[in-house]
Amino acid sequence: MLGFNPFVSPRADQIRQKINSLKQNHPDLSNREIAGIITSEKCLKCALVGIITALPALVPGAGSLISLLGGAAIDILLFTYLLATMVVEIAAVFDRDLTGRAFQKEAFWAFLIATGTGSAGSKISQSVVAALTKETLNEMTERALISLGVRSTARVGLIRIIPFLGLLFTGGINYWVSKAIGKRALIYYENRNFADERPY
């Protein structure tokens, strides 16, 4: 596969530094509001990725082909990376440890729930994630990220090659999907009492 998996080694120190800076700069904000800042930031970046990767379609012919094939591939890669980073940053807002294999499994589970792939009440699915080996976890995470990117990009499909309209739709869909995933990740971390749970 591509070897792309932001859950394998989160940049824990950089993420923790970013979250601490946000909390220091906004001491009056709750964790929910700080997670909202992170979600808004990632939504804008995801929308920008969609717009930029659809830009070649402004040139008829070869530009449309580049946008449809190359632009879509780049969109998938960057979009899923930004979404995965957003989930990890929201975890950091709620003071989760960002290191180790247990966190990788937790982040994978949170990402599945946030993307609508996992069921919030499914203990069986959670048990399966807990039992994954490192290699299987890496492979499943990579597949989930790529699948999400492909599904999101497929929603735009051929619209991406329509000049100007494709820019708006591609950026808009990326924004909407990332907003929904940010909201679900927030709910996941906000409503969990990790002290009472066994580690993955």
C-alpha cells in the first residue's frame, strides 16, 4: 500500500504544543470550544485542498483530465490526512496520551466512529479493534483513510471538472464532511470517561 498512516506515530510533541498554546491563548474557552477552533481550522484547510485540486479543470481538456485523475488522488491523500490529524488533535484537547499502541487503537476507533464506519454502541467492534496486531491496525487504518477519501471524492465525481462550479462543490463537500467528522469526534471524546475504561 502507500505506507500512509498518521495514526502510527502522531507528532505528539507538536500536537501537545499546539493544544497547550490554544488553551493558554484562550483560557476562558472550554474543551468543546477549543475543539471547535480545531475543527474550523481543519474544515477550511480541507475546503482549500478541494478547491486547489480542482483548479486545473479551469483549463479545458488536459486540465480537466489532470483535475479528475491527479487532483482527485491528491485530494484524497491530503483530505484524509487532515481529518486524521483533526481527530488526534481533538483527542489531545481532552488530555489523551498521544503515544503508544493503545492510543493508536483508540484513535482508530474514534476515527471509525467519527466517519460513521463504526458504531458508537458496538462493543464487538471495539473488542476487535482492541485485539488488532500492529500490522493489521496499520493496514486497516490505511484502508479506512483511503476509503473515506475515495467516498468523499466520489461524491463530487465529474462535477470537479466543471469550471468554477467544480471548485465550489469540491471545496464545499470537503468542508461539510470535515465539519461532520469533527463534530462526531468531539462527541466521542467529550462523552467518554476514559478513567473507567480498560486500555485497548
